[in-house]
Amino acid sequence: MIREKPQSFNTVALKERLTIPRQSMPEQDPFIRSTNFFEVNLGLTPEQAVIEAQRCIECKKPTCMDGCPVNIKIPDFIQLICKKDFLGAAEKIMEDNSLPAVCGRVCPQETQCEEVCLVGKRFEPVAIGRLERFVADYAMENGNGSVKETQIPQPSGQKVAIVGSGPAGLAVASDLIKEGHEVTVFEALHEFGGVLVYGIPEFRLPKTILRQEVANLEAKGVKFIKNFIVGRTMTIQELMEEEGYDSVFLGLGAGLPRFMNIPGENLNGVYSANEFLTRSNLMRGYEFPEWDTPLYRAKHAIIVGGGNTAMDAVRTAKRLGAEKASIVYRRSEEEMPARNEEIHHAKEEGVEFLNLVNPIEFIGDDQGNVVAAKCLRMELGEPDDSGRRRPIPMEGSEFIMVVDMVVIAVGNGSNPLISQTNPEIETNKWGNIVADADGRTSMDAVFAGGDIVSGGATVILAMGAGRKSAAAINEYLKSKVGSSA
């Protein structure tokens, strides 16, 4: 399908556009923000957003769209910003993305839409993510929390159950409610958002933003039910046979923490990243004793890992009052999977990076509290299956580091509850649900997508998988009506 090129609203000449510098994101001062949980990035001003939008050169073949897993019409919404039609720009984004304020904050645009921006071949790419965040926030502040009323078609008479309110589940809900289906989202926890609410700190994604995005879906007719564990409260079969759901989507995420399987991991003061961040993010541990969720205030906290979760954990530990907060990572900084922005912010906030170091044992005192980490120094060998150079222990490099808190952030696995209660749903050797490109599982009428299928990935990739599943579920429901007619 050829995208019809809209009339240009950008009156700035092409040569001028290429000389406009990329607009800097206003931020809290690093010294101040490292002591609070308020949002670090403050958002572009309207004037900055228009200037940044004018950097777009309106490519005939907009490669930026190819880099977006949910296929946002990026050139169209940027041109509306040039016209200062900010609500119109938000409406354009929300045709394809139900969580623009979230994605504008946490998606790795630098490795997706911005990586393939043609402006970026010679200059800094257009700040697509920052523009997405700007218009989403503008719509929340100036459009009563939403944009133009969505026309909901006539009810289809068919019901879809969505298990999990993370990014994949919310994307499915957004697309299917537009088709007139009755959509209900079931969440095991007491707040909606999945990893968005328990895994991402307030200083990166304020809970008010996420609650507003959920409220927008509720306003469109999506039902949300919390404290409901599918597989325990009710099985998939019971949802379909007793509650009358015609299809089920499984978007459970990958929330089972992985450990290193080394001595001392059961000591007091050694957390999984899941527990540490859930206590802080979802249970407001950072506001203890006002909120009754204690979190240890460390003198020296080490976080083992190099991904975004590790950065979230180490920056949280710093804000909780750790005198020293360190990343311990077995590879070099070049191999770190975390976003460059998160690494940069962590360094600004005083986080220490101990690269090419790997713990081999945690040492405790007589009361069972962690007091030290025994580590080895590493060097990089040949690339492994991930494409990164394999870390190899250096002989005779063992050393002891005094620590009083450890957070293990080395990845997550899949919760086995669904596979235990539904053995007919095929899983792979890692416990992930096996599904085709459209999310179909081995169980009839049951679809799955996001981290429960792919393993731990990004918010926007989970949403992209959700949108594919939503299209397949819609086709399945249409065929079901046709066959019964």
C-alpha cells in the first residue's frame, strides 16, 4: 500500500532544516535528581518541539516508519507538529499506538525509528521519541486526558479475554475494542501496567502517566479486572467455557527472575531485580515509612548486570541513599545492552561502573547478612551466540569487595503457571510459549505475544507483537461468525 504524501506544513527550506541543531531534552540537575524520584527528563517545550519537527526532511520513502514496530505514521505526525496542531499529531500517533506517552519515554528509539532516519546519516537524527512524548503529554494536559472521541463500531457480540495488562496486552485491547468486540483485561497484581508499573522507576515513567493511558482505554470501553490470577482464580478453559470468551490473548510477560547460581545468593541483602524494583515501584518502598514496604538503605550497593533493568536498579539504590552504588558487569561498556541515555544519566548521578568484573560468591556474617562479594576480573574473547565478545576469567585476578546490598539483574524467565495449568499449550526449552508470527498457540482460540513468547525484550516490540495478534484474533472471530452463519 502506497502512503499518500500529505501536504507539507514545513515552510522551512530544506537546506535550512539540515542546519537546525537537535533540540536538547531539558533535565533535572544530576545532583538534585539523584536524591529524588521525580522524572529526570522534563519534556520539550512547544517551541522546541516545533523547531525539532522542522528538522524532518520529508523523505519520499520514510525509512523511520520501517524502524517502528507498531508502524506509527511518523512523517504525518511530525508535519502536524510543524503546523502547531499538537492534538492532531497526538490523534495521528494514536491510530497505531495506544501508549504514546509511555513509548515516548521508555522506547529505545535510537535503535529503531531514529537509527534509520535519513537525517541521521550525516547529522543527528530527528528526535522522534521526544516529539512523540511531547504531543502525548500535550494531549493529556490540554485534551482532558485524551484526544478526539473514537468512533466505536456496532458491538460484534464476541468477547476477548486478555491475560496481563503489560504493553502487549494493552496494545491488543486498544486494537480489538475498535472492532466492536467486548474486551476484558485480567491482571494478577493490584495495579495495571505489568512491567511498566512494577519494573520501571517513577523517575523514568511516572505512574500518573500510565494510569492516564489505562484510563483512556477504559473510556473506550475496555474492562479491567485486577487481583485475578488466570490459572488459579480461573483457568483459560473456564474463561472460555463458563464466562463465554471467544478468544484469549496471553500477554503475561517474563517476570520470573534469574539468578547466577553462585554461593551466597540466599543471604539477607541479596535481591533479585524483580523484587527490588517491585518493592520500590509498585509498593512505594522509596517512601518508607509513609508506605509500609521497607527497603534497605545500603552503604555500598552493587547491581550485577548491564541492561536497562540494572540501570533502573542502581539509580534507585542511589536515590534510596546508598553512599556508593556500583554496576558490576562482566563485559565492557561497549557490550552493555542498556540504552546509552540510561548509562549517561547513571554516570551523571554518580554511579560507579566496574566493567569486566564478575562475582563468584557472596559472603555473609554470622547473622546471615551479605558483607562482601568475591569477584574475578575478566577479559574479552571471541564473540558468543549473542554476537558480543565472550567474557573469560583472568587467572589469579580474584579480589574481595565490601558490600552490604546486592541486586541481581541478569535477566528473567517465563512464569510457569500457564504451562502448568494448560499443558496443551506448547512451550520451548526456556518455558516461553510457542506461537507463530501472528501469535497463534497450539491451543485453539488462544493467542500469545510479547515477552512470554520472545523472552525479555522492549516495550515497543511487545506492543508490535500485540498488534499482530490483535489482527489475527479479529480475523479468527470474523471467520467464526462466518462459519456459524
